[in-house]
Amino acid sequence: RKKGLRSWNGAFPKENGQYQALYPQSWTTYDLPGQNVRLLCKQLSPFIPHNYKVY
């Protein structure tokens, strides 16, 4: 049995997915072929620009 990401079949057709971003938000839309389903995944960045420390 394969382990890790190599065993994951991520063969989702790229023409059925779309990524958009406008800081601090981004979203990805997936249209499932052959089904009447659209998935929308929204993300929000918790980081404030120029407000971080480098150690």
C-alpha cells in the first residue's frame, strides 16, 4: 500500500476548476462533470501585510 500524497489520485480536470484571489481572501470553484454540483471553497488569510517578525 502506498502512503502519503503519492497515493492520492489528484487527477481532477483542470478545466473544471478555477482559482481566484483578492487579498486577504481567495476561493476555488470546482464543477463536477456529469453532475449538477458546484463546490466553492473560500479561504481567508490571517496574516496582516508587513506585520510579522523574522527570527
